[in-house]
Amino acid sequence: MKPAFHFSFFALLLLGKILQAQTDTLHVSLEEIVTLAQSEAPDALLAETRMKTSYWSYRTYQADFKPGVVFTGTLPELNRSIGLITLPDGSSAFVQQSQIVNTANLSIRQRIPFTGGSLFARSGLQRLDILNPGAANSVSYFSTPFSIGFDQPIFGFNELKWNKRIEPLRYQEATRQYAEQMEDVAYTATQLFFEVYISQLNLQAARQDKANADTLFNISKGRFEVGRIAETELLQIELSAMNADAAMQQAVLDLQSGTERLRNFLGLQQAVFFKMEAPTEIPGFLVSPDEALKYAREFRSDIISFQRRLAQAEANVAQAKANRGFQMNLFGQLSFSQKGDNITDAYQSPQDNELVTVGIQVPIFDWGRGRAQLETASSAHELEMRTVAQEKVNFEQEILLQVKQFDLLRKQVAISLRAYEVSLKREEMTRNRYYIGKIGVLELNLAVSEKEAARRSYMSALRSFWLAYYDLRRNTLFDFERQVSLVRRVEGY
């Protein structure tokens, strides 16, 4: 099965699950949310549309190098007017004219990238009907069976030559940008996944804290009645119970808000409640800085962008030089034509016609405009070179730093998980000791606070790791877990 087909098929299955779920709870993993987002999210569809636009722009560029065939015609042109004509004796007079002209021309033109000129060939036929009131109408034909020519600028700016260098880079850049935008979608989907996931855990913890606080308050009321605790301690426990209730209500609101944001991002219209499956299994692959840098240089759009920007700056300098200096245009045409009273005669023994034109343009005085344009383009080229050089350094440093952070975050997940497990056990032991009256409420509250802090620290570490995971994918366009490139194209484009 092809990867693109598998990707779409998997997304359709997940979308089907969502449609069937309606307002029921849907159990989804992080990978499923990412897959659905890259298939159905409005941001993904916008990226796809931008990629299609770039594709057709590239196709337009490619068409410039292929011959173009054009048919033109006038069917018909009627002219009834009084016009000034020259009579056989050399005098002029205004004469009533009534005529119908029909023309048909077929032409082909091929541009030449190496020289910037073009070759063309034409063939055409013209019919002239002169309407004579009170007399017979006259009909004549004029044919051009074959005409060939060229149009060649000399010392001018060769746009085709530079486009041949720039436009393929622009299309490659658009392809890489599409892959990066899809990874942006994956990154945002991961953020929203953890927003909902952590909100669900916070709500679960808030409900448990509320239940524990209510139980503790009931036990403490009994102890207060028999004089085992002071009223201030009972009031503190009652306040803790009310705070736990308020925290639970806030957790419900946070979960609803996070769920709505995720639904809107995925473009889902129906009400769906997600039950996130914990992404606690951390992939074990290792990433070396050199490997990450190699893939980033190979796949990222920035590298292509650097090349395109420098080429564009060079083209601007070349154009400024050409516009400032001496320019010449050479035009030549060889054609065969004939006239006749019928179509057959119009194609008999055609006569040759030649036309050669040499046009020149010499700037004499422009108040320094040409020089200013050249200096501007040269300065912009130099600035672009320096900017690209610095951006390359920043680009590589960012990749190297990200790899180091990724490894540190993997270790941080393991450390915070162990700390959370220890805090759970300590909180349970402390609560049991409080129930039998071995410790006071302050020690219990401290254990509960430490457990909550450890839980949040673990969730934060888990979230940071997976965000770093998808950020590393986005910045290298490489899936280190599956060892495949993430550069993709819209199917059919």
C-alpha cells in the first residue's frame, strides 16, 4: 500500500469513528489526532491549496519553454465609411467605401532560453469583398502560405535564462514548505491534544481531591466533636474542601474550552468528547546532531530558499546592468505571399518577401537613474549574501540546540515520572497516617501539594517531550522513528 493512500485511508477510518461517536466519548491516541489533523484540519487544507497554486505556477513557467500555437481570425469585419484615397492620377478624394474582410491566421512561436529570443512561423489567408451598389461585387484573396522569422534582443536582459534557474528552486521550496506546513499542523495538534489530555487529568485529580477533601472534612468534624482537634484546624479543612470544589468546577470549564479548541482546529462540526489515550510510551530512537543537521540541509525549504534568494538578487543585478547599457533588437522575417481572384490563384507561385529590422536604444543622459538602479541592485545583492550567510549559521545552531534539548527532555520524562510515583506513594502513606491520628493536617496538605506538583511536572515533561518530538520532525522534515523523509506532495500534483 502506498504511504499517501495509507495515510488517507487511516484518516477516513478515524473520521468514521468520530461521525459514529456523535456525542459519545471517543478514545483517540496522539498519533490518531495528528493523522486526522493532517488530513481534515482547515490549516492542512489551506496548505494543500497553496501547494496546488505553486504547482500550477510552475506549470505556467514550464509552458514558456514549449512552442505555442495560436489561431486568430476576423469573421467578418464590415467597413462602410467615407475615406480619403489616392486616385490613379495622383490626386486624392473622399470616396464611399463598402467592404467585408475575413481573415484567418495560424502561428507558432518558440522561445529560446539560451539567447532570450524567439522563432516563429505563420500561415494566413485573407478575403476581401468590395460591395459596389448597382454593380457586381468584387472578391479577392491574399494568402501567406508560409512565413518564418526571429526576434532576438542583443545585450538585453534574458528573463528566460534566469527563470530557468530560479523557478525550479521556487517550486522545490514550495514543496518543502508544504511538508513543513503539514508538520506545523501536527505540532499544533499535539499542543491541543495535551491541552485536552492534561485538562482531563486535572479534572480527574480535582474530583479525587474533592472526594478526599470531603472525606477528610467528615472525619475532622467527628474529631472536633470529641475535642481531638481545634476549631481552627476544622475551619482550615473546610476551606480546603471548598477550594477543592472550586478547583473541580474550573477543571470542568478548562476541559470544555480545550475540547472546543481541538474540535475547531480539526474542523469537526458535531459534538464529540475525546478521551485521550496517554502517550506515555517514549520512543527509544537516538538522534545525533550531525544526522539531524544532514537531514535538515537535505529537506528543509530554508536551504532552497537561500539558493533562490541569491539567484534572484543576481538576476536583479543583471537586469539593472542590461537596462543601463546599450541595447539592440534584431528582427528578421521571410515570407511567401500571393493574391488572386479565387483561393486557387492566391496559392499559385507565391512571391517571397524579406524584412530585416535592427533597432537600437542608447541611453545618453538619464540624470544618474541607471547607475542608481545598478548600485541599488548591487547593494541588495550584497545584503542578501550577508543575510543568507547569517541565517545559515542560525539555522544550523537551532538544529544542534534542538537535538540536545530533545535528549534532555527524554531524560526529564523518566525523572519526573519517578518523582510522581514516589509522591503518590508518600501521599497515600501520609493520608493513612492522618486517618489514624499520627500526624496533623499540615503534613497531609504538604504531601497532597507535593503530589500535585509532581503530577503537573510529569505532565509538563511529557508534553514538552512530544512537542519537541514533532518540532524536531518539523525542523528536519525527517521521521527518525520510521527513518523516512517527511517531504510530501499533494496527490496528483
